[in-house]
Amino acid sequence: MITVFGGGVSRSLRVTWLLEEMQLEYRLRPVDLLSDSEDVDFLAVNPAGFIPAIQDGGVTMVESIAIMEYLMACYGPTPLAPASNDPAFPAYQQFLHLGEAGLAASIFFVGGARNFAPEAERQNWSARQALSVFESRLTLVTRQLARSPYLAGEIFTAADISVTYALQLAQRFGKVTLGDAEQAYLARTSEREAYKRALEKS
């Protein structure tokens, strides 16, 4: 059985949501990164100490997008990942990775500054730069949502899991106010039963 290390509204939600969409069995092994005690068993799986991580038989993986791609390749085919000859594939591939590389990674540093830095440093140069990167990448999402209800077109894909998490992180942790198009999009994606199940189990 697939074991997912993580929990809560961390990036592990991307993985459990995908697993729920694909109706694959898994076990969630909670990891508390804020605990004072060292989680030795988890660090043996991922000595870098971040979540999510998975174990699937003899396979151990970290990085949420890489894990998603692995699961879809090994346990697919699935409509969550359009085939490479599908016209939706380029947009799918772009937004699957944009959700982390362009959006979540940037807003993580904005949120860190806004929530944890001393008051005088909360608008520091690096935080402003990270917010600028996030905002510029967000324009790609806004433009795409003006064309179609989902990021790869008419059908929900794993790219929507990736970007939904990033936009929710921006609202919750980065204290970003999203536009009407993004808010309507989040309302659509978060109404999915698989999302609700993943959230309940987190």
C-alpha cells in the first residue's frame, strides 16, 4: 500500500487529493514539522525533512509534483493526465509545474516574511521580489481561466490540483487577495468529492 507522509493543508494534500481522484488505496502517516521532538522514522525516509514523501513498495519519493507524475504514470492511464498527443497536454504540463515552481514556491517566502519575520522586515526586498514573481505568474492563470473553466481546458486535471493548492496557500499563508476569476475557480475545484475526502483525512 502507498504510504503518504504529511498531513494537514501542506503540499501532501496534492498527493492525497490525487490518490482520492484515482481511487487508489493509501495510508496517511502524519508528520508534525513543528514538533519539538525529532521524527526519526520520517527523517529516515526524507532526511531533508520536508513533506510530502511517499513510500510505494521499494520506491521512496519526495516533491509533490514529482510524486503526482509518478503515481499517474504507474497507476494510470487517468484523465487527470492528458496523453502527450492530446491538444490539452501542453497547457496541462505547463500549469502542473507552474503550480509549484511559479506560484507556491514564491508565495512560501512571502508568507514566511509576513507571518514570522520581525515587523520591520516583513516587507523586505526578497519578500517583495517573491511576491512580484507570484503576481506575474498568476497572470498566466487568470488568462487561462478566461479561456476555459480548467487550466488544461474543459476537463479537470492534475494541473488543477497543483494550482488549486498554490492559490489556497496564497490566500491562507501569503495573505493574498485573489480576483473573481480565481475565486470562482477555487470554488469549482474545492467542491470535488475527492478533494473533500482528502481534506477530511488530512
